[in-house]
Amino acid sequence: MAGSDSDVSHPNGVAPRKRVHTKARLLRAAVEVLAERGYAASSIDEICARAGYTRGAFYSNYGSKDELVVEVFDQYATDRRERLEALAATDLAPTSLARELLELNEEDSALSAVILEFRMHARRNPELVARLDKHDEDASTAFAELLARVVPPGSALAGLPPKQLATFLLALRAGTLTRILHGGQSAAQAHLAFTTVLTTLLTG
């Protein structure tokens, strides 16, 4: 049964724990709906129905579908960063880093496609461009901190500023994922090229 609007329609009167729970359910539902239907075909009503809430619950937490999707992207980036951090806590081999950057489970693949779709949607909206800029800046900063710890001192990449290296690798990853997502021989070639070149640069 859908949650009532009174659960979340008065932000100042809602217990923080309940509000966090509501947002978590909406985010989870958004991930599922977006993965199934893509950005353009997904509606707020579908996301609310999947989460078990009404539109009132949605609009007490988010101003628009765009705002929710940006938060989905931020959560996705956080999850991937935590996966990389877990690897970095071990003796991270260059091949492991290269492969992890392109590792896609079913949900990763779907959300990567949504991210590409959303970037195209956002390009004519300065506010969304600014939000994505912030998202990309945060991702590059976090990845740079990781690279500073795992890039071997003697490698070809060791002399580069970590932030520039992180920005470059994340952009290269995005382009490589574009080819991987549509499958075929091109996908296999792109995956092999990325892992081979990055591994060589990290160890050479």
C-alpha cells in the first residue's frame, strides 16, 4: 500500500530517520525503474508506485525527476568509489584497477546507459550542466586520492598530477563504456584496449 502524503509532506515535522528512509526507498525505486525503462520513458508516477509512495511523498523530497536522477548518479559514484577503496585497501594490482574501472554488473550496465542518456538531456539546461559538473568534480577528486596511493612510483603515470590523471581516466572510461554497452566486436576491442593500455602505463 502506498505511503500517505502526511508521512513526508511536512519536512519540518518529519523525523529525520523517517525522511532518510523515504528518500532511500525512492532512490532504490528510481534505480530499478530507470534501469528497466531508461531516463526519458521513466515517470515520477512509476517511481512512486515502485517505492510505495504517492506523488506528495516524492515532491516533499525532490523538486523534479532531474533532481532525483542526479542523486542517483551521486549514489552510483559513491558505490563505485567504495568498491575501488576496498580494492585499494588490498595489494591492488594494475590489472585489477583497470578491470574494476570497466566492471559492469547488470545494474551498472543499465545505469551507465541512463547516465549517457541523461547527459544528452542535460546539455541544454545550464542548471543541470552545473549539477553534473559538480558530480564529475567530486568523482575526479575522490579518484585522484585513490590514484595517488596506488600508482606505482616508477610507472609512466607517476609524474602526472593525480587530479588530471583521474579526470582523463574517468573521461576515457565513459567513452569506453559507450562502446561496451552496445555490445558486439567493438565492445570487446574497447575493453581489451582500455585494460591493456592502462595496465601497461601503470606498470611500465
